[in-house]
Amino acid sequence: MPMTSATSHSDEPTRVAKLVGAFLSGQSGAVLGDGPHATLTAGADSTDDCAIYDLDGPVTLVVGSDYVRGAKFALYEQGLLTNFDIGYYVVAANLSDIAAMGAAPIGVLTVVRYPHDLDDDGFLDIMAGIHRACTDSGTLNVGGDIGNAERIVLSGSAIGICRTGTALTRRGARPGDHLCVTGPCGILGAAVAYFPKRHANGWTLPEHLEQDLLAGWRRPRARVAEGRLLCTGGYATACQDTSDGLKATIEQLAAASGVGFDVAEDDIAIHPAVSAVAKLIGSDDITLAMSASADFQLAFTVPADRLDACRDAFARSGLTFDVIGRATPPETGVAFTGRDGTRHALPGVAWKHQASDVSGLVAGVTAATTATP
Amino acid sequence: MPMTSATSHSDEPTRVAKLVGAFLSGQSGAVLGDGPHATLTAGADSTDDCAIYDLDGPVTLVVGSDYVRGAKFALYEQGLLTNFDIGYYVVAANLSDIAAMGAAPIGVLTVVRYPHDLDDDGFLDIMAGIHRACTDSGTLNVGGDIGNAERIVLSGSAIGICRTGTALTRRGARPGDHLCVTGPCGILGAAVAYFPKRHANGWTLPEHLEQDLLAGWRRPRARVAEGRLLCTGGYATACQDTSDGLKATIEQLAAASGVGFDVAEDDIAIHPAVSAVAKLIGSDDITLAMSASADFQLAFTVPADRLDACRDAFARSGLTFDVIGRATPPETGVAFTGRDGTRHALPGVAWKHQASDVSGLVAGVTAATTATP
């Protein structure tokens, strides 16, 4: 069933959007299971990261999978991340997907494949990182697949549950809703832009900023607690994690919900480490803050009359969020108001798998900088 | 937390059994979820392939993950399997794990990572194979992860449900139970022993036998229907798929259930293609039939007074199985009676990931042959 010419090489977003779509349309609503039933309410035909099933009984099931680039994981190859760190990361990346749906995690399945030269200590460190990340989020590593491969391959699936019908999707934002984010973005992307080139370019940053850049890679925190609050309190109309970067997240929320957004540069928190790296690479800080970066924050929308209650609920758990914009009617699109008052498209470079190696990312950031004076 | 010396390289079964165990003990019974509850009744601390959760309501959830060796997949590299075939295979491999628990599949998550030189047609063929395998088993591909990598990486997770408390495990066989298997084993292993070396050795087999050897790789069938019958009818006391080979499966059922088995060579069906390959590689047919081979049959135990009812239930669905032995008290261990009446250990070479490349497997089979006159 050739849908393209024999030598066509679409980029990954195109493959997902156009080529895969033919196989996935019409899934949602399917009732499965010849004993008890499961109704698929969001599958791969939707725009969400996870599949959602309503099961017989009071439970909605949320499941998703994420793969971590093993040895191509640039900071790992450079010795800035340990085996423990990448084990921790694969769990956080997977938990982040179900956190964005507001589900409580009940387990993580992990695939750990390693080359022959990884000794037992290295292997144990990966497993210890996986175990610790599960423990830190109150969940369990319940199995998966272990074995050898040419190089390290880490992949996982996370399983979560919530009360029937309460799972958050990207689809419910309405004009007038506040657009919120649980913390600053762009830090992990800034680390990738900085570390691989710092020696060649003679870049140096203060020790504490270097530590800030690495902290999100070493101990990423899936926003499970925040997702649970948004779900159980019924505050959020739409939610997504920022693992593709803030720009991509906002655009995807807009497309899935059929709204526009008005976002103000003044309202977006910029981490000092992001500002410092932006200066080094010749970018501006807002561009780097909104570009591809797997910070695992949650971006979500809250109706205006629920904002205070939501903020109070977060505060009672010692959590916070920033309001960075407002949903608008779809015809106004996604608009950005700079510090100087000018309005233009969202700055930043969204995550694209085909350009996702380090040089591609840095090149992309630099190109975007050039295009955004 | 170094548990071994810095240069220790345990093989994969040892890593799973000894090194990982410390992280996984005491999982089962854990109650998870701060809204509705899920009780983990079998996790990575058990000997089963999947995790099992009893959820609030009438549903037991079964989830497992399996990785497929991408480019090292020898038959694929030799052009004997297509992109469609390996897409089909990754789904069947994952469904087989939940079929062994008797669950009805409700979805499959797939990780599809591909090198830059895989064109759109090749990518689409993988996705079409995934889609077809899901359709053939009455389930859906509900998402996962798509992107690039140095070489093809295929991994998946399968999700299934059954009525609370009915999931099959490896743990319930009792002395006196009949040991059964849904069909002949060793065919996929024989294909791996034959094809890569046929030109170098000048081997030829009749076309229909070559097709039989490849059929199980090209269109493997997870025994979902058989698993559902065993589960809903309450026939099986223990069940496992044969994806590690029949020898390993029987030994693992024995260990998990705390029984021995008495297995008779006369009762084990040998596929003609297995006999033919055994002759070529200088092995005997029973050794090859019981060695590492991902045939995705189910091996299960049935109490003596339920055997006829089980056989009738299978027959009504157009399905069959063979009785190949009997469970015994644990002190007798796993015993094998050859065609000549001699009793010895089970023949065959079990799957070990560290020795799982083709040359390792063929070497293993040959070594076992040498040791089994």
C-alpha cells in the first residue's frame, strides 16, 4: 500500500500526522474485551500522549510509552549523566505522560537493553535509578524486558488510573481560560545547547548554574502531584506536559482544543541558567526558554472562575504555577506579545525527532535566533 | 550499592534472578492509586511475564512489555522477513505474554524507532504490519513512540483485562495435573539454525518446509483464543507461553509451581521442518524441538478431572492441544523419558539473551547435540 514514492523521507511529525493516521482513525469509542469491557476513549487517533480506557467499574486506565535515546543521549556519552541518571530519567519521562492526564501511577514497565561491555555495576546502577524514580513518585517498576543489544536502549510504559471520566486531555480548553505552567521551561534544552560545545567554544558558567542545568536531567520530576490536583479538583480543562518544549506544547493545546492563545513574554519565567546559555549561544532567552526541552512541566488551562480555587489547592500542597496567557477564539491563532509590545508568532524551535541530535538542536536554536531579531 | 566486583559480567538470567531481585522483592500486594485503587497481585517480583492488578470493580488488568531485536534480527537482515513482518512480530510477541495470562487484549503500545535511511514506504510497512497483527487479534494499536534511532528498534507493551481474580499464572500446577501444549515447538528456532548457514553449508530443503520455517516468523499467532478459553473456563492451573523454548517453559512452570514433571518424548509432536533441520545441523529432532524458539504456543496444566471438558471446549472453537506429560511431586524434578525408554534431563538449550545472536544459538544447539548422544 505505497502512499508515497519509494524514496520519500518525511520528517517524523509528518510521518506521525499523515502516514500513520490512516491506520489509526476511528479507534476511539471501540469497546474491547470479551469478558469485562474496556471502552477506548482516547487512542492513537487522538492527539494525546496516552491511551485512555474506561473500564467496567469506577476506573479509567491511562497508558503510554516513551523511549529514551540510549547512547545518543549526548550528556550521558560525555559522562555528565550516570547510568543511575538515565534509569531515573526513563521512568520520569514515562510518568510525565500519565501525570499530564491527571492519573495516579500504578506501575512502570521498563525495557533495559545493554551492550556486552556494560558490567554488572553499570547495569545495577540503571536498575537502581529506575527503582528510585518509581519510589520517588510512589509507584513500582512491575516488569518489562531485560537483555542485551548493540548499545543501551531504554524504553518504558507507564500505567495510571483515575476515577471514570476524569482523565485530562488536550482537548477541553475554551476561550477565556487561563493558560498556566507549573514552572520554568527550557532548562534541559539549554543544557544540551551548552555542555557539548563548552570546551570547543571556551564557555564557562558559574558552578551553580551548571548544576541547575544538569539537575533536570539527573532528577527530573514528573508532575504527578500537580496532575492529580488538577484532575481530582476538576480545575483543568486541558493539560499536556512540556516534553516537546513550551512553544510546541502551546501550539498542540491550541490545535487539539480548537482555540487560540494570547501569551505575554512578561509572564514567562526565565531561569537564570537559560538566560546565561542564551547569551553564550547568541540567542535570546525567551527563544531558548520556549524551544525543545524535556522539562516535564505541565501546561494546562483553567476557567477564569476556578483560577483562585486552583491556586489555593496547589498552595495547600506546597505547589505553585504561573499564568502565562489566555485562551482566545480560534481565529486569532496563537499570538505572542513581546516585552517591547510587538505581537508575533511564538518564538522557539519545537522538538522534531529527525533533527534531534545535539548538533541539530543547537543549529536549530541558532537558526531560530537568527530569524527572531 | 555495588553488589559485585567492578568488572563482573553476569549473564542475563543471572542479572534478572540475582541482581534485579533486590529491587523488586515484596512488591505484590501493594495497593496503589490515591483515587480508585489498584492492587498489584503479581509484579516483577513474581516469575510471571506480566504484571497483574486487581482494580476497583470487576476488572483484573494484565500488562507486559517485550522488545524485538531490530537490525540484529538475523532473518530480517537477510531479507527473509520484511518490514511488515517485523511489525507484525512485535505485536504478536507482546500479545503472547497476555494470552498466557488468559487476558483479553484491549490494546498494544508500540515503540518504532528507525534509522534515517528507512524511507516512508519502509516505515509504513512496519506500521501496516503492526496494524494487521492487532486487527488479527481483535485489538488496537493505541499509541506509543515513533522517532529515529541508529537502527530499527521495535518494542511494545500489551494491555489486557479479565474478570477479577481469573488471570492465569505459572504458579498453580499441582501433582497429577496434565501438562499440555497448544502445538509443535522449535520451528522458529529451527529457522534461525537453518537460513543463515544454508548457503555456506550447501543445505537445501524442499520449498514447503522452508515456508513452514518462515511462517511462524512472518505471521506468528499469539494464542489469545486458547488463553481466553483456559481462563474463562477455569481449566488451567498454570500457564506460560513457549517464547523461551519448550524446555525452558517446562522448567519455569516447575519452579514457579513447586512441582516436577514427567515428560515423554513419544508425546511431543515434532514438526517435519524441525526434523529436517535437525538432520542438517547434526542434532536430534527432540533437542531442536525443545530448544530456544519463540513459537508463542501456550504450555499449561489441567487437573485430570477437567481434561475432557477442556478438550471439548477447545474443540468447539476449532482448537486443539497435546498432552505431553504429567506434574509430579517436586522431589522427582523434571524427568524425561526418551523413545528408547531411558530417563534423563530435558533435552534442548534454553534461551539466554547473552547468547542469543544467531551464531550463539546455532553453537548452543550444536553443543547440546554433542552432549546428547
